[in-house]
Amino acid sequence: MKIDVTKVNAMLTDYALPFLGICAWLIFGLWVSSLLSRMLYKGLSRRLGADTARAISKTAKLLLILLFVFSLIRGAGVDITAVLGAAGVVGVAIGFASQTSLSNLISGLFLVLERPFKAGDWIEVDGSSGYVHSVELLSTYIRTFDNRMVRIPNEMLAKSKLINYTHYPIRRLDLNIAVAYKEDPGRVMQIFREVVTANPACFNEPEPLIVFKGFGASSMEFLLAVWLDRTEIMAARTSLMKDIKERFDQEGVDIPYVRMRMKEGVGV
């Protein structure tokens, strides 16, 4: 079989070489988009934070890729109007089919603008609690305390009650402690003051709160509320309970039972 070299050269000139050129420009466009996206992220992360900078840089990368694609289509001699019309029809169909993704995308943009939390914050939403690992366009990832990754759609974050335990630099730790009826309330409250004063993690300002709450079924109930650095909350809880138990043992104060809980509020 005789090969027509002229036809082969014509096919290479008409199809293969333009196709290779389009592929090369597409690869170049992806590389430039990624490079500019990384540069934009580095420039914005210092001012806006990592989460906001990541969302903006990813959006910019997507827009740049689309710009390169449409430029290649136009350079290939294809009618861009017809392409945009077809893209519009396809976009409408995809929009109906992916309303949830679109809702998550819009919610993600609102979260980036509102910034109720950032990477590293301890949050709780819909029964899941942990540290924010990253905030993406469609979902947010949190790392639980037992080192599991949980993906939460941004729409759920925008609609649900969200608690950010580390939004403010200080936290209040509430200890509810029950003491036997035979004890002197004034003496018990004085022990609390001495324990708090001796603990280096507790702040003097805002002032600690010591309240005789009332009479329980079998004990007197007290509230000890102290202000701490948010990073010391767990260690301080342990040290305070340990110090109170040791002082009560030294003073002969009877503890029928001890209840403890942590909350955000500043009121009793």
C-alpha cells in the first residue's frame, strides 16, 4: 500500500499541529492560572486570613482557566456566540441538577465575607465539635478531638446554630460544686478565693465570680466562674478541680458530689 506523503503532510498541517498547539496553550494556561492563584493567595493571606485568601484565589484560578478556554475557542475560529449560547443552555440544565452545590457555594461565599470562624477555631455545629481544618467553597472541614475529619456542607453552617468557642481571646470556665450542709458557706467561698488566687492560669481581671446558688436536695450549691486564656481552658479545669479537692481535704470540707460544666455566658 502506497502512502500519499502529501495527504499525510496536509493532515498534519490541518489537524495534528493545531491540536498540539491548543493542548500546549491549554497546559500553559493551567500553569499560569495556578501560578497566579498561588501568588494571590500569598499576598492576601497576610491581610485577609488563610480561608478568605484561599476562596478568592480558587475563584480567580477558575475564572482565568475559563478565560484561556474561551480564548482558545475563539483562536480556533469557532463562533464564540454559539458556544456561549450552548454553554448557557447547559448551565441552566446543570443549575437545576445541582441546586445543592450552588447553595453550598453561595453559603461559602457568605461565610468567607462574614468570617464567623477561621482555621484553627474550635467550633460546634449540628452535634459535631472540633477544630476548623479548612474552609472550602462548598464545604468546611473540621478535625475532631479524636482526630477524625468531618466534612460539613457550607449551607448547613449558614443555616444551623454555630458555636465558636475560641472566637474571643479569653473564656469563662464555670465550675458547679456541691458542699455538705454542715459546712460554713463563708468558709467555703473563702477557700475558693484562695485557690483561684494561687492558680496562675486564672485572671484577676475580669474578676472571678463566686456565688452561693442555693440549696440542693442534699447539699449547698456554689458556682465558681473564672476567666482564662482560651488555650488554657482544659488544663486550668483540671488544676482547679485538683486544687479544690486538696484544700477541701486539708480543711475537712465534705463533698457529697461534684458537678461541673463549661458554658460561654457571663451571667449566673
